[in-house]
Amino acid sequence: MKLYIIGNGFDLYHGLKTSFADFKKFINSIDSSIIDKWQEIISIDLDENWANIEKSFEYVDYYELYDKCSSLLIGYGEDNWRDSYHH
């Protein structure tokens, strides 16, 4: 048996568009307001550094996030409930 450990940079080395800048371009192509909405929920400024995205999870105001997104959650009592809806 072989164990392959692939660290940071493997994807970029192989030309995959997985940098934060690429992710930001992708998000902006879907809905340019998503990053602005995320900025409203966290208390640190995001830049081109992926570490700031990960660090931002520490500063999420989960009550505000729930208030903004609760309409998107599917209730446990719904007829078509699926395990994948568990929030």
C-alpha cells in the first residue's frame, strides 16, 4: 500500500485555477454581491490572501448570519425533508 500526502501548492503547480483570486473571480461571475455580503458578517477585511478567508470564520456573527439566511433553511418538519438539509 502507498500513501500519498499532497500539500498546499500541488493544485497550483499543476495549473488548476484554485487560488483565492480565481475563487473570487468565480464568485463574482455568479453574484458580485456575495463577497460584500460576507464582509458584512465578518469583522476583518478580506484581501487576496486565502488565510484571511479561513481566519474570517473566527469572526462570524452567527446570529446575524442566521438572521440573513434563515429563509434559505429547510425546516425539519418539511414533507420532503432529506438528511442533506441538516443545518
